[in-house]
Amino acid sequence: KPRGYAKGRARKQSMKIIVTGGAGFIGANFLNQLVTPLPQHQFVNLDKLTYAANLGRRRALDSLPNYALRRVDITDMKAVDAVFDEVEPDLVVHFAAESHVDRSILGPREFVRTNIEGTFNLLEACRARWGKDEQRLFHHVSTDEVYGSLGETGLFEETTAYDPSSPYSASKAASDHLVRAYHRTYGLPVKITNCSNNYGPMQFPEKLIPLMILNAVDRRPLPIYGQGVNVRDWLYVTDHCEAIWTVIEKGAVGRTYNIGGNNEMRNIDVVDTLCNIVAEETGTDPGELLALKEFVTDRPGHDMRYAIDASRIAKECGWEPKETFDTGIRKTVQWYLANQEWVNDVRSGEYRKWMDANYGDRTG
């Protein structure tokens, strides 16, 4: 095991698990993946139910005896304490966050409150009840964006210095530092994972991949920042969820693990791939969809390249992604085409108001 870190302890046979942000994209996939096959554990979903939440994501779980939802804003310490007193959790898996970079540029205050103050409240709730008990665990889910931007070569390692570019990534960096500080200062048992760009079923349509799929289907313009040459490492969401659970079970306490998909792609190539798959799946001329591409003013402080070195989680925990970009992206397109009711649901209301206000008719 790594020097200076406690060996990963076996979790209890039956745990009470709080999952924050379980109505969001990754949190919902995490719960869908684990609640049914792990009936010995009790899962409690703490979610503020903001614009990005969709309760249709969790309907299949509602009837299960080992699942419950509590509408909680993690910035409300009294509400957090109340649910911790009720549940008495053994494990907290912390997904809840404001996560869209564009929104953080337009309105950073909510990102500071949720991502920093909210994480602080959860850590305080755990510290007050757990102390240094390593049968308990706070697992913090973070992003590779905390590391900033890479040049044409190199990879983000767990030891890479933090250099966040946006209010979103800065707020996540601050939350990471708080989690580490609570481990070093108070002995709170924690683990941190920093993931690359997720994609897959149930992702809110403001993000690149679902936005391009749905706009292509609707024959709306496909807005691409700059020249589309920014590079991201793409991680299929169920691979990410499996990696998190693997770290919970096998990772060392106090340790950070990077999670990547080994799928570096330029944004323009992602859009081209999506156009071709949507065309194939819908019997459309791909040229008709490719002609919808529209290059727009670049995002302020747009990081050029992200790429993950995921060798630590492979070596210490035995995890590697199952999906290639080719297999994952086709599954993703097929899911959106087959779930139009879900799409119509999340594209209404607050999402529609925000998109109209900030992007007009360009993004649908």
C-alpha cells in the first residue's frame, strides 16, 4: 500500500449510505447501478432538486425498500444535521455540485455556495459523528478540471498541481482541499476521485454530447466553441460509477484516484461522430447533419486539453474502463433516441428558460 495512507478497510456488510446529488446525471446512474443489486445496503438520496434534477430518473427505485429520497439543500446546515441524525450513515458519496462551466461564468455565487459551503457542511456533519472511525467513509467526487489545462502532451496525475480556470473548477478545487484538510487535521476517513468528462444516459442537455444529439435530431444548429480543437478525455458514466464503488471498496483512506476513459477526442471530432451515428440510427443523410455545425465565440478561459493518467486506480484497485468511445457513444445516441419522453421533460421549464436567455434559437 502507499506509504502514509491507511489500507482500504473492508466496508460493513450492511451500510447506511447517503448519496448527495442522486437526482443528477452521475448520481442517478450510480443509484440505478447499485440500489437493486445491493439490497443489503440502505441508500438515501439527498438532492436539492434543482433545474438539472429529473425525478423520472429514479422512478424505478421508488418502490424498493432500500431506497429513499430526501429533498435537502446541502448549504442548509440544519437540514443536513437533521438527515444525518435520521440516517446515521456509514458512508457518504458526495456528488452534489453545481457543475456547468458556462453557468459558473454567468453566475458564480451559487457555485461557491453549493460546491464549497455545501461540502463544508457535509464534512462537519461527518466529523461530529464519526471522528476517526475508519469503518466510516466520506467519498468526494471531483473533476479533472481542477488541474487546469494541458499542452499537446502530458497527462494529469494525482500529484499534478491545481490550476483551475473557471469559477466552477475553482470551487471544486476548494472543495477538494477542504476534504484533504479534514483528513489531515481531524483524521476524518476520506477518499477523493477526480474524473474526466462523463457522458451517457440521462445527462442534462446543456452538456456537449446530449446537446449535439438532440439538436441534430431537431435539425437545429450545432454550436461549437472556437474551432472545436479543445481536447477532452471521455468517460462513460457507468464506467465512472463502477470506478467509484471500486475505490470505496479497495482504495486507500486519504488517497486520491484519477478516473479516465482513455478516450481523448477533439470536440469537433466528437460532433462529427455524433452526426454520423445519429444519421445512421435515423436513416438520415449525414451531410445534412454535418452542415448544421456552427462555430461560435469561444468560452472565456476555455481549457485546451484534458487527459487523465488512470494508472493508480488500475494498479491499486484493479479498475479499468469497459467502454471504448465507439461503444459508449453509440449506446448514448440510442438511449436519447429511445427516451423522447425523458428528453421532453428535462427540456421544458427552467432548462428552456435558461437556454432561451443565453443561447436564443441556436441551441434548441
